Amino acid sequence: MRKNIKKMTQDTQNSILWFKDLSLADRPLVGGKGGSLGELCSAGINVPNGYVITTEAFKAYLDILDAEHGIRQKIVALDPDDVTTLNSVTSDMRALVEKSPPPESLAQVITDAYRDLGDNIPVAVRSSATSEDSEEASFAGLQDTYLWQKGEAQLLDAVRRCWASLYNPESVAYRLRLNIPEEDLAMAVVVQTMVNSRCSGVMFTRSPTSGDKSVVTIEGSWGLGSSIVSGEVTPDKFVVNKITSEITGKNIAPKAIEHLPDEKGGIIERPVEEERQVISCLSNEEIRELTEIARRVEKHYGCAQDIEWAISHDSAGNENNSVLLLQSRPETVWATKDKAPVAKPAAKAYDHIFNVMGSQLIKDNKSK
Amino acid sequence: MSEKKSPFPMPSEIEDAPGAENWAEMYPYYTHVQPEDDERFWFYNSMHFSEPMSAFDMITAESAYHAMGAFVNRVFAFPTGKGVDYRCINGRIYITANTATDPEEIQHRLSIFQERAGHYYENWNEIYGQWEKRMGQLIKDMNAIEIPELPEFEDEAVVKEAKGISQNHYLRETYNDVLEKYSIMWNHHFEMLMLGYGAYVVFFQFCKQAFPEITDQTVARMVAGIDVLMFRPDDELKKLAKLAVKLGIDEVFTTDGNPDVILPAVKAKGDAGKEWLDALAESRDPWFNISIGDGFYHFERSWNDDLTVPLSALPHYIELVKQGDNLERPTEQLKAERERIITEYRDLLNTDEERAAFDQMLGVSHLVFPYVEDHKFYCEHWLTTSFFNKIREFGDLLAMHGIIEKSDDIFHMHHTEVNLTLGNLMNSWAAGSRPVNQGYWPPIIAERRRMLEVLKEWQAPPAIGPMPDNIEDPALQMLWGITKETLNNWAAPAIQNENEIIGYAASPGVVEGVARVLRSINEFGSINEGDILVCPITHPSWSPLFSKISAAVSDIGGTMSHMAIVAREYGMPAVVGTGSATKRIKDGQKIRVDGDTGIVTILDS
């Protein structure tokens, strides 16, 4: 267990870190998502550029607020079963965080980095908790994601809302029940260039339905991936054999809506024209390319992965780079389910045949 | 017994095909449907018997199932699977597997099975070596059978050597001998086959449990060997094509493949021609003893019987040789790819224990593979085509003596009817009179020929009788060759897009092109470079076609079928087992074959 180091300086050196300089080892500083994106970059995977506002930055910010408002103490005093008080206190906390700007020097570093990404470029702002996306406990879903944020004001606003999400009643109740000290509380925020994707989706390097490790399952739909994550659209589904690259399953679902960027910032939902609804959102070549990437990522991490991907709209000029990964995290469902061996070695190789040919008998005897 | 109504018709409910109401008289009474047959589940064995049986050809079903049941049930005592019953309905063969269900009986059978099957597995290669010798001898003996010619007077030797037996006696003796050797072939055929399938089934089942989404074709790729006899006839053709180019005599080979024109033209080429003809003679024995079908029907002749098929394939190979293609199968590459697939699946297993079990099961599959694959050449191809040729010789005799009109008419008589009729010939020759009632067979045979044409159009239901509760037992799946999914599809066929035909994805890739619907290898000439082959079923003798086409589609066949194996080798998409591709796709239509998903789409309808 990492006992917290009380070293809060105004030093902003470690406040933001670029993906290219990160690896999984930096998770305490940049959270699961941030570390994973950094790791992907260093594995040579095409990831939209971005940076992480570190846990240190968050702590520096929170220390100031805590000194003024006694936040930590108020949280520790809460009873997770007293829902009314919990709701009211956490609501106040969130409002406080959302309206309190970070210190000038920190804001400066964040917006400087934003300008380095590009001119008024749209970004996704996502929380990246240190315990989130890790094998031990999944906070996934408790934290927020803000898509297609444009301009410094929207960016800083989204960052504060990410920080504030730590004070959701569910999140707080969870920490209280597990006795996680508030001093250990840390959150990084990922700021990543957004891809205006023609289509996007998720993929798993083992079957989410059967746990089969020899297949990659890809789900995709038109537009931004948020429509799939939120469950608003039934995606196309493809199953590809990792070893032979054969596409063994293809289920094209009618995709009635898509999420697109809103010019004012954020995203909007639009109906998809009828002809395009029933067309596969991926070509066979793209399916194979995604599979290849999935294999590389899985190999890099050494365990099954749950990956978010996008294919950019304007492939003009950089067609080879049009497939991008937005996120990768370890698959958690089947990892815990791996069961007893399917078969054990037998004295003679052909004994297996006797075991199977007599299996009816064994079954019958068991049912007695 | 469940009271639910079966999704399939009952055997007793099936009506005679209109216009062929008298079909049943062609076949023995014990192949007819009985009232109690409604209590059992049967399915149409379209894989082996895709056409209505002529009266004589019924012997393939009879001999094969008698031998199969004997070896499964009585020789090796498979624990749950017994033999197979068969029935003929409107000329089609329906089968059902008998099973042991009483735990005590299964236990008893298992103990016998372990000892007996264990002996074969333990000594597999040695026994297979003996098997090849036995089969080789059987083929030799079959070919050595001399059918009597019934001369005006007996050969003098009968007297001088005091043989004391006349030729008409030998009519029946040789006929029975031919039939016996055919029956022995089927016995040898099933001697090791079901044990081989047992090994496959176990490995398939392991793979399906360890990798629930693995396709049959991927398992098949791990099991299949590279050096199998099935490829040999095609390899011989390629060798002959190269030799023709080397000798500079390639221009005599024309796509019509007419041996009466081509062979004299080669002979006229002097020494070069002689060298090529010598090479041809060497290839023919034994490699051209390959049936143009699967060896279940009398009309499926061998390349040796009709050289048109191999000769018409030569010009395309010659063209490829001239373009610099060495025509060699990339066997090393194929082996390396197979090894890669095996290694990567093995690596994905969870534990070393599983990997050890995987190695053992795959090892047994590899041990049995050569037999499972190569027995076909000896049994269904070589011996079977010889067998039908011997029967043809009896047909010649009957025709010569005016009992039937032409030689092939004999195949419209049941084998017991032939035996009976030989009595008429024996008496006629001995008595010096004309055979009795020469008007007897011709109208019967004409009517049977007519009925068979009508029966060809009959749509045979894929399954009949009550839906079985449980076919999970691997022994049953092995005997039936069908799974729960197959049954469900038959019971409630998925509603399809009318331009889509769904089959098994047998070889990956997607190709669009012009469909060539071929019902027989003799239509080979109509195929153009890049066309897509659409056919009922392909056989090893069709291999030369694959150098010309861009994709393949079949009505019948699974992932271990000939088309699937050859298409994977050529790296072209294939969809097999569509059931209806040759009916729904019209020759010349543009189609898309998706060998990844198993869907064939008609693009211009």
C-alpha cells in the first residue's frame, strides 16, 4: 500500500505529462487510462495525441480546497447508509469543485498543453482514476467522459467536472465501505485529441460471450463510439479468428442513429439515412487491420484487452493511419473465470477416445 | 416418448413420387419402410447417395452398411453406437443409428471396446501396413477374375486336363466372386475407419470446449495431412503437362480431350511421343484408377475408363507451364502454415496439462489421418471402379445373348436379379436354346430407367420421424455426421434473403465472378479462367479444375470434404454444403462467394 507523501509544492513540473512519455508504470501518477494510452503509444500503436493532468495536479488543487473547506473531514464523517445526508453533502462538494478554478499556474500549464495539441482542437476529457481500469476493482462507469470539448474554457470546465465526479454519492459510498482513506484519493484527467470518426466501436481480444481466446470480437457503428458505449445503438458485430485472420462471424445490425460532434461543443445524435443503416460499417480490410492491432496490443500487455477504436473521417493524406485506438484496458470478466482444464493428459494418448466414447455412461451414472 | 409433434414428416407419411409410384419394386423388401419405422429418427444420406439408386447400385448401400454395422457393433463394440439401419424411400437412402442406452450394457461394451480398439490404436501403423497389402491383393484378385466367354465348345484343356467343370458353372462362381470381393472391400473399408473418426471426434470436441468459437474448418486444418494420395492423380497430370512441354509436343493437346484423336497424334511424334506415352502408361497404373465421382454409382467411371477427363485438363496445365509456373504444390509452405496454426492454438491453452492433452489428441488424429484419407483411393476409387467394370462384363454377356438390350442395362437389375438371370443364361448355353422369355427384362428396365429420371426430381426431406431428444453423444454424431444445429436448421430453416445462399464457410476469402454450374466433370471445357465453380459435389478427380477457377461452391459437403481441402490449398474462397446452389444459381450469373461467412450472393437476379 502506497502511504501518501505529503509533499505539496506549487511546483507544476509533474502536473501534466504527454502520452509519449508514459508507460503503465506511471499509473499512480496518471491513472489507468492515462498509463494505458502511454503504453499504447510506446508500443507503436496509433493513438490520437494527448496528455494527462496528473494526480499530483489534482492533489495540489484539492489541498487548497481542503484547507479552505475541510472537504476530506466532511466525507470521512459520512455514513454510507445515510443516503439523504450522503446525497446532500456530496452534491455540495461537487458544486464546490465545479465552480473552484485551479490555481493560475496549473491552469496555465493545462491550457499551454492544449494549445500545443492544435488550434482550438476538439478534445475528449476523461477521468482516469488510479484504481479504475485495474484488475483489482473496477470504478468504470463511476467517472465521467466529456466528448468534443473545444476551447480553453470548455476544457477547464470539463476537467473540474471530472474531478468533481469523485464526489458522486456512489463513488463516495464505495470508498467509505472499503475504507479507502480520503488522503489516498487521486484522480488524473486524460485530455485527448478527438477523432471525427466515420465509424467507431469496441473490440475484445477474447470473445465476450464465450471467453474464447482465439477470436477477436469487434463491435462498430457509424459516428462516434459514444452511441455504442451508451447502448443507444445495436452495433455491427464481427468475429475474427486471431490465428488464421478469417472473419467467422458478421452480423450487420440496423444502425438507426449516430453520434456526431456538435459545432458548439459536445455531441449530438442524428438519424442515419436508411440505406446506410444496413451497410456494414467496416470493410473486410478494416476488420483485418483492427484484428492485427488487437493482436499487437494483447501481445504487448500479455493479457486479454478491451479496446476502444475509431476510424477517422478524413483519411485524405494519411490513409494508413486512419485506424486509431482510443483506449485499451485489461478484460476483467473472463480473466477471473478460467476454469478447470478441458482435459488432462492420459496414460495413453488413445485413452482420450475411451473417455469420450464412454462419456454417455459417465453422464448417465451421475444423473442417478 | 414426447407427445410433441415432430417438425419432420413420418416415414409412413411420405408419398410415392408422382409418376414413379412403382419405385419400390426395384429394391429388396427389407429396404422398404415399415410401420414401426415411424418410431425412429432417420435422415437422408445425401452426402453419399446424392442421386436415386439404380437397382444394382443399391449394393453400395447394402454392402457398406452391413460392413459398417458389423465393425462398429460386433467387431469393436463401440460403447454407445451400434450399427446403422437403412431404408430406401423414392430411391433415396435414409439411415438411422442404433444405440445402446442401458448403462450396464454400455459399461460392458466399453470394456470390450477398450481392449479391441486399444489393440488397433496401439499397433495402428503396423496394421495399416498390413491393410495396404491386403487391399492391394484384393484389387489384384478382383482384376484377375476372368468372366467366362461361353464359347461354342469348351476349351480342349477342360478335357485334356480332365477339369471336369464347364464354363456355365463359372458364370455364377465368378459373379459371386466379384460380389464377395466387393463386400470384402467394404469390410476392410470400415475395419479402421470408425476408429479413425473416433480420434477426430475427440480432438474436435476438445477444440470446441477449449475454443468455443473455433470453426470446423480450422480444426480440420490442424488435423489434415499434406501428403495424401488424393492429390496424386492431379500431380501426375501436372507431371505429364511438364513433360509434354519439355518434349515439344504440347500442341497436340486440345481442350476437347478426345483420346481417339490425341493419343494417335502423340504416337505420330516419334521418340518424343513414345516417351510421353510411356510416362502416361506409368501414371495410369495405378493413379488414373480414380473415379470421377465418390465411387458410389456405376456411372462414375475412372480416368482410365475414359481418358477424356484427364486429357481435357492437360491444355490448361501446359499453358501454365509455358507461363513459367512449375505447378508444384507448395507443400513446405502448407506444412509450415499448419504448424503455425497448431502452435498458436496450443499457446492459447491455459495450462501445460491442457497442452499435453492437446498434443496427445492431435497426435492420435495425425496417426489415423493417412488411413482416413487414403483408404478412399483404394476402396471407393480403385476397387469400386474395377468392380463396376466386372459387372459390365456380365452386362455384355447378357446383352450378347439377348436377355437385356445393352450392357449398362444390367445396372437396372438388383444384384440378386442378376444372379437369378444368370440361371437363364446358363441353361440357354447348355441346352443350345434361346434364353427363355427374352421379352422379360427390356420393358422392366425401360420402366426403371424412366422412374429413375422421375425420382431425380423428387425433393427428399432431409430428415423424417420424431425429432431425437439427444444427439450430444459423440459416437452418434460420428455415426450420423450431424449435429444439433443441423437438425434445428432442418426443422426450421432460417428465412433467407432470396439472393443469398447459405452454406459452410470452407475456405476463407471473398471473390466475385461468373458462376459456372457444372453437374459433371465432363463439362470441364465450359469453364473459363476466373469463373466460379458451382457444382453438386466435387471429387478428387476434379482437382485440375481448381487451377482455373477463382472460387468454389457446392451443394453437398462439409469442412473436410474434397472441395474444402483443395480450395484451402489453392487459397481460394469456398462455400460448401449449401444444399441448393446448383438449383438456385443459373449458369452465367454473377455471384459473390464469401468463404469467411459461408454466404453466396447472387448479384444479378
